[in-house]
Amino acid sequence: MDTVNIHEAKTQLSRLIERVCAGEEIIIARGGKPVARLAPLLRSAKPRTPGLLKGKIWVAKDFNAPLPDDLLDLFEGKSPPEEHRAARKAKTRRR
């Protein structure tokens, strides 16, 4: 694994990329201290197969149905209605 300074990396980028494509990793340094690593992208071992989980996963018919207002409010970060907060507090006290 070679180390090159930033100036060299800028002027020799095409050559460095060719080396990386051949499998090398190159460290880029600033002032002698490593700051980045130039490395090849990892490829998937085998290509994905469409339909691999067919029949193993199902989506409910009402998947796209609108959410109830109280649940939607929670997703949007709005405070729950006072009666919901009171019910939660009561459950917490019972435990």
C-alpha cells in the first residue's frame, strides 16, 4: 500500500485510479499524515436475482390506506391528544 501526498494525487489521479482498479489501495497524505484512502469499490459476490423471495413476503391489502389521525399526528411529531397522554400515564403507574 503506497502513500502519496495530495499534490502528487492531484497530478497523477488517472494513474492512481488505474492502480486502484488493478486492486491496490493508496493512502493520500497531507503533510506526511494520512487523510484518505483510495480503494476499489467492492462488488457484490453474485448478482441479485429478481423474485428470489416470491411467495415468502406479503403486503396487506390496506397497506396504502390512510393512517388514523391520532397515529398520523404521532408520525408528524404532533403531541397526542390529552386523553391518550392520560391513558399512557395510567398504564405506567399500574406497572
